Amino acid sequence: MPSGENRRDLLGWARLWLRLPHEARACPACASPRLRLLDAFRIASTPDGRRVSFATGCAECGLLFTNPPPTREELNQFYSTDGPWSVAREERTKWIDAKSRKRLAKKRPPKVSARRGAPDVLLDGLASHLPVTAPPEGSRVLDVGCGDGKLLDRLSALGWQTYGIEMSSTVAFLRHHRLDAPPEDGSFDLVILHHVLEHVTEPLGLLQQLARSLRDGGVLFISVPRLDKLPIHRDYRYCLNGRTHVVGFSETCLHGLLARAGLTLTARLDDRLDVELTDGKPLRLRLVATRTAAPPQLPDAPLAPARRALHAYARTGGPTSRMRVLLPVRVRAALMNRARKGP
């Protein structure tokens, strides 16, 4: 039986070994239990006072995810039309909505922005992989997370039949067909998943749905934060922040998830779009994939790129990052949580 002093020492160390309620025991993508605790990071305070979260990696598919992950109900509320995501954009949405209604009343087509980074840049990048500017009659496109519909505006003007899914706003559906979920009927020639997959806790399930939405030979364009290049762009919260970006991907991981969904990676659009959209910073992976019946070719060691990226980021971050390298993740998390709470 430990003495009183020893019991106090043990209790002190226990407080420096943080375990969080509702930590996931299986990967939210592939359901594997082969999880690895890779890092801890600060988040906005939760209702129960928690101020840190874990970055957990899956050794089976390579996914990095916020742990504990948000529930589906929490995400639905956050992105609903009356949730925090929408409320923060309410005034902008009202302005866009009013302008759109005026255009419709006057039968004017929506304007397409000519600013740097306009949707045309993305479409020009896709033009080598499908006939974006001259689609065959009846070609259909689905934009998942279409926002206010600017990209669909451009595609509609080029002759595409345009469909969108969006929880946070109804503005796009003044001009485009609205869907509540991806139809799994193989009816789409193009599916766009731009600034979306990092927001969902079941990314493989969504990719499988979208693969079934595509016709044979149909194209998926997908864009996500680029975890591989974290040591270069150094925007950790863009890759994973626990509130909006709840899952993170290396190219190896995403390649494997696409294969599991029945999609074959056919091209990367990073180099040119980095110059046009992010001032040359390698912030996003931008990939083109096609629907295929070929058996999946899964990559070896899919978690290795995420491990390397996090390790290199920590080692090059100055004195405050040495703690990331030297201390166990749960100890770091306990110290970070205690420091943020104050005396």
C-alpha cells in the first residue's frame, strides 16, 4: 500500500495523463481499431470545459481525425441553416439572396466573378480530364457543399445540368436543382467535392455514395487541406482544428480511400492551382478520380506520411514545439489543458 506522499505523487501523475470522454476506439472512415495517438492540439473551450483534443491516426487507412470526434448531430446542428456556421454568414447570404432574386426577376444570368481565384481556374484545370466547356447534351454535375452556387453558375452557363447539396444556405437553389443526399443511381458525369471532405466524420462513406452517383467513367474532383505539406505551409489548424476541419488527409491516405470507394486517382491539379489560388503555398490536395470496377490497390504504410509531417512540423517549430517531440501525447494534452484553464 503506497504511503500518503506516494499516493499524492501517483495522483499528480494521473492528472498529467489525460484521457477524454468519448474517445473513438475505431477509425471513423474504415472502422479499424488500429489507432495511433499522434498529437494533441488546442481547441475552443467545449461546454464541459475541455480545451484540447487529440489528433489520432488510423494505421489501416491513414486517416488523421479529431478525437473525440464530433457526433453527427453536433455537425448537423453546426451546419444547419440556423447553426453557428450559417449565422456567421447571414448578412452575406441575405445580400447574395437579394441580388439573385433581382436577377431572376429581370431574367438576367448570374454574374461570374473575374477576380483571381474565380471558379474558371478550377474548370480550366479540369478541362484536360472531361469536356467542361463543351459538355455533351444532358451532362449532369453535382456539387456537394455548393455554398452560394458560384461554381454551379459557371457550369450552368456552359450547358451543364446543375445540382447541388448544401445544408447551410438555400441561395444556390434559386438557380440550381437541390438534392438532400447524393443519388446512388450512376446518373452524374461530374461530382465536385471542394472544401467539404475535411468537414465530415465519415469520409469513406461519403466517397462510396459519390462513386455510386457517377456513371461509368464519370469524374470526381476532390480538394482537401494538404497534410503532407504541413512542415512547409505550417497551417496546422487548416489541416485539423476540431471544430470545422475534423479529419485530415495525406495524399497516400486519400488515394487509399478513393480506391476503397471504387475510384481510381487519375490526376493531380496542385501545381498550377497553388499558384493561382494560394499564392504558391501547397495548402490543398486537388485530385481527379474516375469511377472504376478494378479491384482496389491499397497503399502500404498509409499512416506514415501523416506521422512524418507532424514530426517534421514539431521539430522545426522552435522551443515551444520541443514538448511535442519529447513528452508523451497524453502528458502534453494534460499540460496544455491545465495551462489554458489558468489558476
